[in-house]
Amino acid sequence: MPSGLAALLDDVAGIAKLAAASVDDVGVAAGKAGTKAAGLVIDDTAVTPKYVVGLSPQRELPIIWKIAKGSLFNKLVILVPVAMLLSAFLPWALTPILMLGGTYLCFEGAEKIIHRLFHADDKVEKVVATLNSTELEKQKVKGAVRTDMILSAEIVAISLGEITDQALVTQAITLIAVSIAITAGVYGAVGLLVKLDDIGLHLAKDEGALAGFGRGLVKVMPGVLSAITVIGTAAMLWVGGGIIVHGLEEFGLEAIPHLIHGLSHGAEERAGGLIGWIVEAGLFGVIGMILGAIVVGIHMAWVRMRGGH
């Protein structure tokens, strides 16, 4: 009996050591994956606030909570299982799917710029004017969750690309951990960002030293939110164009990638790493704008053929 108990304890100790090693593996893998996806996290944070601009301040945090729940659903219920199936059975399909998502980001970014330049959103404004607050909120949340699906897909795909050498169970746990951490970080930051003007208004009512800071915060926040909208649009083009360029490189179509890498490396050698990164991001954005404008043109032609506007 003692020997049996000792053997059982040895087995339990072995399982515990294995579990500890697995936790360490997940921690390291999550760190690698999260770091690689950091650029897209910034883009996601920049894109989201525009969906609550112009709505009632009392509805800002509830709307962000709805978007956050939609984002978690996108990642945990749809994207992570699909990513694991791809990793197990169709690893070659990862790059084409990434490129499709990148093309959609280019389309979204280019469409916003074209509408702004040519006032093509007048009809949209008339339609929005006919909506009540509940309908408008539903449209805002739906649009945000749809865009989040693309950004989340890129985050999951990029994270998966960093941990393909791990076991499938470790990959799954890592993607779940990264998805939860990124969603909490992004939408927590967005919630704080959109409420800064309310915080400033509260501080401005005090008689103390913080009143001036509060008034300054109230004055600058409209400009900050407008700037974030611009940054979000630029981020769509930059990230989408970068995904397309990297996809072309994966398929051996290296003319455009080599040109961009050559120009960015040249700028880096002459002016430093920051300038090199700016040049590369700018060129990715140009590629994204060109591709997005082409897709917008095709989409507009298709809609007109069907008798729409």
C-alpha cells in the first residue's frame, strides 16, 4: 500500500512539473505573440474611438462595452478556433486570408478618404439624420465589430505565426490569453480616451490647482479625437498595405517589396531608424491607398450596376 501511495504521489508530482512547464511555455509564447502584434494593437486603439464620436456621453462606455464583447466573441468563438484548424490542416491558407483582410482594411481607409475629398457622404448624412439614437447606436456597434473582426483576425494570424513551433494545445492557450489581454487593453484604453473630456470637465469645476488642467483637457480633447480619427484611417492603409506587401513577398512577387525595403533601408542609413520606419510605413500606406481606391472603384461600379448609390 505505501509503495502504491508513493507511486501515486510521484505521478502527481510529475503532472505538476509538466503543468508548470506548460505554463512557462504559454507565458513565453504569449510574450512573443503579443509583442509581434503590438503595432496592430495601436491601430485597433486608434480606430475604435471614432465609433462613439457624436453620440451621447452617457452612452459612450456602454457602446464601448458592447464593442468589446463583440471583439471577444470575434476572437474566442470564431477566430481562434479557425486559426487552430488552419494551423492543423491548412497552414498554407494563412497568407491568402491575411491578404484578404488587408485588402478590406485598404478599402475601408480609402473609402473614408474619398468620401471626405469628394463629399460623397452627403447622402449618408441624410440617412443618418433619419435614424433614432437606438438605430444609430446599433449601426455604430455593428460597424465597429465588423472592422474589429478584420483587425482581430490580423492579430490572431500574426500571433499564430510567432508560435507555430509550439504544440497545438500551447498555441490554443496562447491565442486565448493574447486575445483576452489585447481586448482588455485596447478597450480599456479607448474607454479612458473617450472619457477624458468628462474628466476634464469634472476637474474644471474645482477651485483647486487642477481646475486649469481640467479646462485645458476639455479644450484639447475635440482636437485629439479628430486626430485619432485621422490616425485610425491612416492606420488602416498602413497595416493593410503592409500585409499586402508581405503577402506578395511570401508568394515570390518581390519587385514591390524589394523597392520598399530598399528605400526604407536607405532612409535608415542616412537619417536613422525612426526615419526608415516612417518611410516604410508611408510607402505601405501608399500601396494601401492605391489598392483601396481600386477596390472602392470596383465596389461603386458594382453598386451602380445594381441600381444603387
